[in-house]
Amino acid sequence: MSSQYGKVISFILLERFGEIVEKVGSCLFHYGSSPLLYIKKYTNLPLSQVKEALCILIKYNLVTFVPNKNENIANYSLKCENIFLMLRYPKYIILIKKKFEDEGEVILEEVLLSGFSSASEIIFKSFNRLKEMENKTISEVQLRDVFMALVTAQYLMRIYIPEGNKAVPQLEISEKDKFIFPSIEAIEVKNLIEKNIPLKQESYWTINFDRFHQDLRDKLIISAITKKIDENAGELMKTFLEQMYIRTTAWADTSNPIPIQEVKNVIKKKNSLHVLSAFLDQYINVMEQDYCKMIRKFGEAGGGSYQIYLKDIIIHLVWETIEQIVLEKFDSKAARIFRLIRLKSYIEPEQIQQLAMIPAKEAKRLCYQLLEENFIKVQELRKSSSNSGPTKSFIFFNIQIAQVVRMVLELCYKSLYNVMTRRLSEKNVNKRIIDKKQRVDTIMLGMKVQGATEEQLADIEEMITPPEKELLGKIGKTMKKLNLVELELDDTVFLLELFLRYTYNQILNFINM
Amino acid sequence: MSKIKEPEVGTSGSSVESQITALAQSKPEGISNEDIQSNLLNVTAETWTKSVNKLLKSGLLELFKVNNKLLYKYKDPSKKTVNKGSDNEEKVVYRIIEEAGNKGIWIRDIRFKSNLNMTQLNKVLKSLEAKKAIKAVKSVSASKKKVYMLYDLEPDSSVTGGAWYQDQDFESEFVDVLNQQCQRFLVQKQEEAQKLWGGPLIARNRSYVSAKDVHKFISELGISKVALNVQDIESILYTVVLDNNAERIVSPSGEFLYRAIKSFLPSPGLVKSTCGICPISHRCADSGFVNAKVCTYLTDWLNE
């Protein structure tokens, strides 16, 4: 955890929850786990405000607490990972919208907006929102089914309801209890929506980030293979992944063997995949022989079975990302050197010049530039015989990928922070004109409701002069660009975090309780 | 160099001398006193030692000491003759340079081996150079380092750098052009294979090419002034592999095969913003001249 990360976190809190929550949040980030009165002291806020801020943060699962030694006092600590994930919410919503259409989207939005919520509340609110949407007819049962589907697919999970009367309750829920299926009768839903009678068996639900990340990971892998080989290979990988979930936990490094016969049957059933079905064996062969070895043969039994090497794929993708970053940052010659060092593990500068075919001087400059920016490392090996002069040791360049990944991750946080800062400052600089636009818009809306004529509306619209309009358009474009790059930056962060998760088996940024 | 008259081996009338040279020529590893004795049975030791001494003096034979035994070796007179009329220092230096072959030898190493002092050595080298017995060649590995070698030798590629060097300068533009052409050829091959189709595996196998094919293509293009061999093309193709534009596999026959490939990922989000490629990002902070609010890089990018 770095100060850069902390800055991003506090910015997110500031933007979404306001100053007080941000103050409490950054205090927890700086001082680590602390009890209530410490927070009050550090932040200089009135107790009631601190309490309120903590409540909000706990509600959104951004702060967690454990009993102090004195069991009547709780120690609060920040869940930075979850705060960071707020940047990824739009991606989750798009993902669900693709799978479950508008109903799923609205339900997910409700859960995300409230942190956690009871089943009754989710269904009630979603129904009302869907009703307001234009040309949309929705039945209660349909909505219930979508909700159930989200639970079955484990996009939603239960939260623990504290029981007993300890001063500081512990919030733990076992893996098994997380996804217990609720029983919601159709009649109950009807009663709920029409007469606002809560469900008989109330249950509380929150979002299961891990499941979303699993989907995002699969999407990433499939799109990578589609780009490298072709669409059919992407489809094949998709089928492989689907078959993997039947017998393997989602985050295993390698899948259990998948019988090829099963994959064949599934693909045959999908009518759209003629080409793939015809050349299935060849496609499997191509994928197996690919440089990154994504699938490997496990055995011959039952027509052959294959394993997916998820960890290796991710590692390969991360290498490629880093290489591309080097390419963009230092140009193609440097990328060539970087890749050469990767292939040779340890390599002397002279060899680099020869193999990469770069003039000695330039090769040296690029090597030391990469070294300066921490992309490569130097290993010195002393010659035993001579201990003076310029040739007293061999110099080898090498790459420590884990270190590079962490360093690049820092760079991502920094870029994110910069982009967000810039966005805020653009907003502040143009505050006057944005406010004016908003004021005009509200007046227009009000007038429309009152039934004003076209002429009147046009008059009001003219309050914004053409140069102002141009400026507004430019601001809009700027905001769009910054928002987009923010999302794309998060893509990089996601991949790098996946790498760390796989290589260190740490539950980094994916902690869900 | 062979213009200079050959030492009079045959015409001296001494058949003993010619016999000894013939013997020495037949045994390149050298002959010992015993060998001479056993081959020249009817010649007295006194006579043949005289001849041997004469030959040694004229430089046709060389004296070596191996395992405490004296060995005479034959020496080609055509290489030798240049030293006629030169002093001992020149001979020594000449021999050292000769030993270095076409790799050449650095002046400092000559000094160590010959035990001559700097001024003397410089004089000797100058005189040898004037006689066109040796020449100085600039090495590509260190531009200021001169190496000496015999005049009529072609410098080794490690000294000149091979086809990629012109007057000690690496021709990176030439390499870049070749790199692009090789890649173009690979991509072309791959597209042809895709067009023919017949299944992904067959298409892939068709798109592999060997360095020989590329060599032929490049030769026909005629972009190179110098003659390139397959080995040169092989090293160019390796740079294409290093650029992640091709992959290299070993064919069953043991040669390398190359194929154009695509990357897995589009360029990452990090480098789409200016911060990811910013050269001064480490100096960027909330305060100070370099900060995100007024960053010119960001402004330029936003105004694009």
C-alpha cells in the first residue's frame, strides 16, 4: 500500500461520499486499524459526524471492525480494495446488462447503490424503477426470476446478520451459507409490490465481487485468444471455460482435465459454430502448440482430455502488457531489448548489442534508461582474478517481473489520480458555465411542464450564447475522454492484480466477507 | 609479396639442405634431431648441423622446444621473405602479429608479448606498415582501438562487424529496412496461407518460412548493396521475433522456421493516457510546477 494508492482511495471517497467520510477514510488509511475515539482525535470532527461516516462506510462494506482487547470497543479498519472497486462498478453493470438485460441491471444498481439490501427492498424498488422506464412491461414473477438467477449464478450473496448481544458483533459468514437459496413465492412478491408487505423470510444481499472478476477474467482471456488466433478459437476457449466450471473451482491455477468429447458435443449443439465444429481438432492443436501453452493434453482416456493453464495465460498476458508499456514509453528498440532480456533471463550488454542488432551506443543508452526506470535490474558477478580496472566484474541484465508489475501498478494509481484530479479541476475551472447550463436546463424543464410555447423555450435556450455552447461542448468532450481513460486504466490495474493474485496466492483486492 | 626472390634452396647445391627442407615439409608438426639423423644416414652429424643452422638463419626452419626436445618446423618462405633485411625486433613483432591471424592484435598486447618499449615498438610498427607487411584496422567493438594484422589478410567479421558495418559505423537504418522487409514477407506468406485455408492447422503450417526463403526474397528485392548470407538473414529474423511480430520454431530437420504472429492484447489502458508514457511522471505531484491540473501533456492530449 502506497501513498499514491491512498490518494486514489481518498479521492474516490471524496467524490462519492463527501468531505467528512473522506476525512475519516484517509485517517483510517494512514493510521490503520483504530478505535472510534482515536478517529475522532485524529480527524478533529465531532463524534456524531465520525459515527455517521463510519456507519456509511460500514453499510457499503468499506470499513470492517473487530473487537478490541477490551471487548466493548471496536477497532475499525478500511477495506481499501473495496473502495477501489467502486471505479469498476460501471463494468459490472454492463456485464449484467448483457446477461440479464434491464431487469438484472436495475437490480444490480439497487444493490450497488445501497451497499446491501433486503430482498423485499431490492425487488420493490427495482419494480418501481422498471415501471417508470418507457415501453417496458414487467411482471412480478419475471423480476423475481431474474433476482433468483442472480443468486444462483452467485452474483449476489448473503450478508451475515449479527446475532446475540455482544457489544461488538462479529460479521462472519461461512462459504456454505453465502449462497443459500431464498424461497420467494409469487404471491409474496405480488403482495410486496401491491401492498408493500415484506417477504415472509427476509434475507439480506450484497454483491459478490469475486464472481464478477471471474467473468471479467474469462472475457479478457477469450478476447485475447480471439485477437491472436481467430473468433473460432475464442469460441472454443469459451466452451472450454464453461466446461471447466463444472469440475474445477473458479480460481484454480490449472483446471482439472476436461474430456474433449464433452467439448465436441457442446459445440455440435451450438448451431452457429459450423467452422469450429468442422475443424475442432485442428483448433485444439493450434491452441495447444501456441507459444503460451494455454491448454495442454492431460491424457488419452476417453478420446483425450485437456487442462487449461489459467495462471500461465495470465502471466503471459501480463508480460505482453509490460512489453507494450515499454514499447510505448521507450519505443520499439527498447521493447526489443526488453524482450531479449526476458528470453535470455540473464544477458550481458555486449550480447544485447549483437542479438538485438542495435548500435552499441544506443543499446547502452536504452539499457540504462530501462534500468533507471526500474524495468530491468543489474546483476554483477565479480571476476575473481582481477579486482581493479573497468573489467573487474561481469554485468548481467535481468527482469524481476513481480517487481516490475508492482511498479507499473503504482504508475497506474498515479495516472488514475492525475486523471481524476484533472477532471475535478476542469470542473472547478468551468464551474460558472456548468452551473449556468444547469440553471437553464431546470428552467426549461419547469416551463415545459407548465406548457410553455416553442418560442418561449427557444428564448430561454438562447440565454446560452454560441461561444458558451462551444465551450460546453468542449468540456463535455474532455470529461468523456477522461472518464474513458479512467475505465481503461482500470483494465490494466485489473490484469496486473490478477497476476499478483495468481502468483502470490494472496487474496488481493478481492476480499469479500 | 612473393615478388621477392625465394631463398636459394635448391641452387646452393647442398642436397642436404634440400633433403632436410623436404623432410620438414612432410612433417608439419616438426622434426627432431633424431628424425634428421635417421633419414640422412650417410651424412655426418657435422654436415647436417651446419645445414640446419644455415636454414635456421635463412628462416626456412624454425626452432621450437617441445617437452624439452628441440623441434624444427618448416616455414613458408613466401610469408617469411618480407623480413629480409629487417632487424630482430621487426621479426619478433611480425611474428606476434602473424600469430594473431585475421582477428588482429592490440598494440598493448604486442608490447607485453615482445617486451619492447613503447617508442621502439611504434618505430617498428611504422616501418612494418611502410613496408606493407602489416596494416592497422579499426575495430568496431571499440572505435579508438586499432588492431594490427598481416597486410594481405581479410579482417575477421568480429573486427569489422560483418555486413552490418560500414567504416566502423553500425548501419542501423539498413537493419531496420531489412527488419521491415522480412516482416512484410512473413505477413504476406501468412495472408496467402489464410486465403488458401483448409483448416487452421494447415493454414498455420503453411505460413511458416525458413531463413532460406526469406534470403531468396531479400536477394531478389535487391535492396542490399552487400551480399548477405543466410546467417545474416537469420539474425535479422531474430530481431523480428524480438519485436513480437513473429515466432520461431525448430523444424524436424533442425533449421529455424518463422511465422508472423499477432499479439494477444491491444495496447494497455495505461499508455493511452499521457501519464503512462510521461517521462517526468516521477516528478509529478499535487504541488509544484509539474502537476496534473496544469500539465501541458494532458492539455495537449485533451485538445487533440
